[in-house]
Amino acid sequence: MQRAFVNLAGRWEITDEQAAVLMGDISVRTFRRWKAGELGRAGVDTAARLSNLMGIHKALRLLFKEPARGYGWIKRPNDAFGGVSVLDVMLQGQLTDIMRVRRYLDAMRGPW
């Protein structure tokens, strides 16, 4: 799942520093090792973050027919989050911030 996140970080066009914040307990150096293909074991918190971020990715792919719109959505201001982007919300650093975005997208998708 780490490799999938590295790919997603590239599609979201986020910095290595931002990617490390989203992962919570990894350093920028560790993220760069992931990018180089050196994948280690993910702790419980990191695994939960990875799972939620992949859920966000999946929800965006279902909500937007054009992938580029979904990838760009995370950086656009969003009224549902007080006018800030969901990336800004997730970069607050807590797992619950990422979960908040995922819950929002899951609600937007509805029961399908």
C-alpha cells in the first residue's frame, strides 16, 4: 500500500514534506526511501492513514469521471471545510483529519 500512496502523492502533486505529514509518523527521508522502492513495515497508525487515503482516492475516482478533476479537487477551496482545501485539512496532521475528509466523500457518494 506504500507504493500506491507514493503514486497517489505524485498524482496529487504534493511535496515530499506534505506526504510525510499525511503519513504522520514517518520522516521525509523515509518517504523518499519509499519513492526509491525501499518499503518497510507500516505501523498501525501509518496503515490506518494509508487505508483512509486510499479510500479518499477511490471515492474521488467514483465521484469524478475525469481523473484529473478528482486529483485537483484536493487542492481547491471547499465550502464544506470552511473554504480551505481538503489537503489543508489533512495536513493538520491528525488521523482524524484524514478520516473527516473520507467520511465527507463517503457521504457524497451515498449508499452506492
